Amino acid sequence: MDTILETEGLNKEFVLGGFPRSIKIQALNNVNISVTSQKPVIISVVGESGSGKTTLAKVILRLLQPTSGRVIVSNQLVAGKGAKPDKTEFLRTVQPIFQNPFSAFNRYRTIDMYLYETATRVLKLDQAEAVRAIEEALAAVGLEYKDVRGKYPNQFSGGELQRASVARALIPHPNLIIADEPVSMIDASRRMIIINLFLALKQEYKTSFLYITHDLATAYYISDYIAVLNHGKLVEFGEGKRVLQSPQHEYTKLLLASIPSLNKKWTEDLDWNAPIGATAESLA
């Protein structure tokens, strides 16, 4: 069995302000996640804003150093004491997909330049090999090289640009792709295109995903495993369907209760002539 992802005693502390009025914020508090599998998996990390989801992603991506603890991906130590600093080897193992595709690309550079750099710098491919790798990755996400070549970010929709981001991440054939809120900036009608793409790529490329989200509906649909974070603490972890169908922690239950449902009817009588901003409680 391969260790897809393991975090051991992972802590990340931020210090705000200067002495003597500094404030310590525990963004990650002893987070322990362990997933071993012979097949690729999708692990969702869910929680409200400020729960530590993005901090966890940044630590795994080595954009932040952990205060203590370590991270193992595909049996390799990638973060924490003793982790090797070889950036190229790391990028062959782990690749990111960021929340805002428009900020992931410089508007003054063409999209194919980013894809070409990934192919040549990470995989050390020559020009012809790089083009073939780019064509393969773009085809996997439903795009063609001729439609991307020479074009700038503002010539694409958000969904198309995010698919280009996925293609860029696929070029090195990484073991793990970390997708931080990858559909939050995309039109709602096109979000499932990206979600279903992850499911297809998991099988086709044998790549695992760490899916960071606050959307429990897509997490339920896509996940093999779900980790629930609250104020930097891992409050619940397990197989996706089990966690969301039979939650054990009160915070997970609270998250599920907050999902709007078409099966629930508003039963309170409201005064529609009341001032805007009035609540049901204030009208009682």
C-alpha cells in the first residue's frame, strides 16, 4: 500500500504584531491525516473560512514551512524537518491548482508559455517532446493546442482557464494535485465540468487529488475521503460517504445543517413591509 498523503503532528503558528503586543494564531493544530491506498483517491478538506484549509494546502505545497510536524506524499517526505529541498523533484510529485485562474496566469504572457515552461523545466523535455506533452495534457481536459497557442488569459472564460490550469498540473504526471477551491471563481453552471474532470483524471492519469472546499455537496459527490477542519483542528476524518451520512462531530453536523434544502419549507410568517435587513427573530 502506498502512502498517498500523511500529515504527522502538523502545526502552523503565525505571529502577528511585534513585541510586546504580538499575537499568536494557531492556524494548524496537531493535524494528523493518513491515507494509504493502492489506487488513486480524492481527499476533500472541508470547513468554513478560517478553518485552516488553505494553510494546510500551502504547507503541503511548501509555500509555508510548518512550525512542527511533517508531510509525506507518495512515500516521500515533502515538508517538515528532513525534507529535501529539490524543487524539481517535488514538482514532479505534487502540483497545484489555485482558486482564481485569472490570478494564476500573468495577463501579459500567453498560456502556452506557462505550459511550455512546465514541460521543459520540470520534465527537462526538448521542444518537440514538450509540445507533445502539452498536447496530451490539453486533450485530457478537452482543449486543443491550436486553441491555446499564442493566446492570453483574457481571451478565455474562467472555466477554460481553469482547465488550462489543470492541464499545466498534469504535464509532469504528478502523484498528487492540490486543488484549492478550484471552482469557487467559476460560473455555477460550469463547476461540475471541473469536478467531473477530476474524477476522470483520477482514473486516466492515476493521480490523487487533495480537494480544498467549503462546498459539502461537491465534496460528497467527488470524495473518497473527507477531512473536516475547524479552527485549525482536524475534528473528523474518514471515508467520504460515512463522514457526511453519519457525522460524529457536532461541527460536521452544523456544517451539514447549514446546507440549503428544497425539502424544507419556511414556516415563519414574515411582515413583508418590514425594513430591509429585519430578521425573523426581530419580527416575532
